[in-house]
Amino acid sequence: MQALKVLSTEEKEALDSPRISTDFTQSDYLGKVYIESYGCQMNFADSEVVTSILINKGYGTTSNISEADTILLNTCAIRDNAENKIRHRLQAFKAIKAKKPDVTIGILGCMAERLKTKLIEEEKLVDLVAGPDSYRDLPNLLDQIENGQKAINVFLSKEETYGDIEPVRLHSNGVGAFVSIMRGCDNMCSFCVVPFTRGRERSRDLVSIIHECTALFNQGYREVNLLGQNVDSYHWINQDSNETVNFAQLLAQTAQIHPDLRIRFSTSHPKDITDEVLHTMARFENICKNIHLPAQSGNNRILELMNRTYTREWYLDRIKSIRAILGEDCGISHDVIAGFCSETEEEHQDTLALLTEVQYDFGYMFTYSERPGTPAAKKYPDDVPDDVKSRRLSEIIDLQRKHSGIRNERLIGRIEKILVEGNSKKSDKHHYGKTDSNKVVVFPKGTEQIGEYVYVKVLSCTTGTLIGELVNS
Ligand code: SAM
Ligand code: SF4
């Protein structure tokens, strides 16, 4: 199982390593919690909610695993290798438990939800299992362990959004933050475990989202990334006025918090992204012109087996609308799965042809990994041999790399507005930031500060990064 997006050095380093908790203690604290988070941005956002819940109950947090009283792993179950990574990590905890038998080890997130009690039975080290909707119960679960029991809560809720909880930002550079706007998914793509691990789709109330984004802006943040498995189906009913708020309206309200607050969002679903969303993006300069629009396959028979509920023609029509409304500069990225059940060589060629037709800026590309309990696992044999899956994936990756290069090269000579995010990992004489279309730009430092906007002329590029110099606006 492999996955690859054409990444900058900064992004690669961020992805390769799990995110861990920072240090926070208070007097009379109940013990120190260490959290390691894996998987998608939703999971990282959830760890910030977990940290907030625990700190409010009197726990401290630590980034040093050896001083932790409780070790929590916030896990991902999307592909087999994500779960293997966690099992491997648990082995490393054996030595910690041997030295410190009282340390509590807990598994949170999608793997906890998928495996439930099995995790406690199979992994003797594990004391606590908590699914994504049971984080408010964590202090009670930790109390149960104090009393010598194992603790588990994998109840999935139809309402929980954690909307009232102010996340504690972990590892934030103070410039960008993730804001969860909905949870769960109702789509039932046949390959996907998310509907089973994160439950039914529900939208967070608009007031709490705007409140959180406003507070972030006032604290100095300059970018919010609105998160959901399918943001275009955001749907919240105001109980006072009975009015329904859709995603385009939420975007417009967030954009109006302040023109200096950049808005990004993911993930969009091709069946749901509307022209109203695209026109709203066009209307506000601070809604970044970048859309992540997973395709999964370029072939109609495979799309139907995947239960994606759109065709290649529908998908291409959405791309046409993006180009017509937002122009050629709008960044577009994709997810693609190579070697889904019964995929033929010709059908794989259709995916390559789709990539060529769209010319994406980025891609997240995977080989198919059968997930137990999903509709695909029940109905279709996982019959594409591993070597064929890997070869198809390599072909997809090579083509995407070429397109990323072409899309980056078109910016050479252009002046781009950049939000400065930090020091370049390769040199502290350089800053890095992102363009509106989500491309990483590295440039020699001037007098600008992190969190400020600057204008940069693009001088050259690699497939993952633009290289430029500061110019006066
Ligand atoms: N909700 C988003 C969507 O509909 O595109 C993304 C959900 S998922 C966390 C991210 C990506 O993982 C998917 O778009 C898909 O390409 C990939 N993925 C999900 N299940 C997979 C599986 N069983 N094998 C390989 N890749 C998978
Ligand atoms: Fe999974 Fe499909 Fe939902 Fe995305 S839309 S989370 S791929 S079921």
C-alpha cells in the first residue's frame, strides 16, 4: 500500500511523522497525557478537541512520552497499512509499560471504532478504546481505569459535533488552523470504511463555526481550513428562524469575518459541489481558489462499482464549471485509487486519460486496500494482483508528477500573494508560504513576519515547490 501526493519538503516532513501533543500543565493536575495522531486532518482536529476536554477536566499534556501517565493514539483505519502502523507502534510501548506498569494506553479514532473490544483482546497493552463520538466520555473512561478496569466507548452519535468545545491548537504555527464543520458521512462509497467508523453525517451549527473562526482571527491566525468528509452537503437549520444554511452560505459568512482571513476547505464531493459554491468562491478574494475534488477513477463501470454516484462525464462537467467560473489559475487536486476490484488495463487507461484531460495541480494516489465490512469487501473480490496495482499506481504517480510540473511552470514570472507560514525547513534564511491556489513557495527572507501577506515573484520551480523572491506590491 502506497500513497503519494507531489509534496514540498515542508509538507513531506509534516506528513511522515505523527503529530504529538504539546506541553501544558496546571496545578493539581490529574496526570500527564501524551497524544499521537495519525491519518487525516479531521483526526488532527479531533486530537485538539480531546486535548481541550482533558485539560478542562484537570489533566496536563506532554510532548515527552516517557513522562506521560496516559498515552493516547488517535488512529486511522482508511487503509490496511494505516492500521499496521499503529500495531507496530503499540509494540514499542511494551518497554514503556514494563518500566511503568501504571501507565494507561488508549486507542482513539477510526481504528478504535472499527475493532472495538477486539483491540483490548488482541493488544494486551491496551486499557482504553474510544471511538470518534465518545471523546466527552474520556474523563469517565480514565476514571474507570483508575479503578482497575478496562474502558471502552464506541457509541456513534447522530448529533455530536463538539461544536461548543474550543480546541487546544497542537503544533500550530499560529497562522493556519483546522475547523471541523461537520462529522461522519452518508455516502457509502463501496471501498470506504468512514461511514462505519465515523457514523452518520451531521453538520455543526453555524454560530459556533463563525465564533471559532473569529476567535482564531483575533488571536492572529490568518487561515482557516473548513473540514468535513463532504463539505458541499453542509446543511444546518437555524432553530430560531427555521432557515437552512448551505455550504455556499457558510463560506460567504466565514469570508466576511475579515478580508485578511484566508478560507480553505476540504473535501468536496463531485456529486454535490454546486455552481453556487463556485460563484461564492469567485465573489470573495479571501476564499482560496483551490478545490480538492477526488475522482477515484476515470472509468464509468468502476465508478459505479465504487458507488460514487457520478459518471466521468459528470465529473468533467464539474471541472468545466470550475474553469469557467474560477479560471485557469484555480488549483485542482484529486484522489485516485489504482487497482480497484476487477479493474482492467483499459479501465486503468481511462484514469490516466482523465488525469491528462484535467491536468491537476496535485494528487493523492493510492492502491486499493480492501477494508473488512465495507460493501466492496462483501460483494467484489479484491482480484487485481498487488504487482499490477503497484505498477498502475506508479504510472498514475509519474503522470501526476509531470502535470504538477507543468502547472507549476506556468507560474514562473508571475507575482503571487503569499501568506508567510514559517521558516523553510532547508534554510533558516528562507521563509515559506502558500499561494492562493495552495502551492508552496520558498523565498529569501526580507523584513516580513510569519503570518503576514507578501508578494513574491516566481523565478523557478520543482514539481512540488515554487522558488521566488520578494517584490513590492
Ligand atoms: N471524503 C473524501 C472523499 O469522498 O473523497 C475523502 C475520504 S478518504 C479519508 C480519503 C481518500 O482515501 C479517498 O478519497 C480515497 O481515495 C482513499 N481511500 C478510501 N478508502 C480506500 C481504500 N479502501 N483503499 C484505498 N484508498 C482508499
Ligand atoms: Fe468515504 Fe465516500 Fe464518504 Fe469520502 S464520500 S468519506 S470516500 S464514503
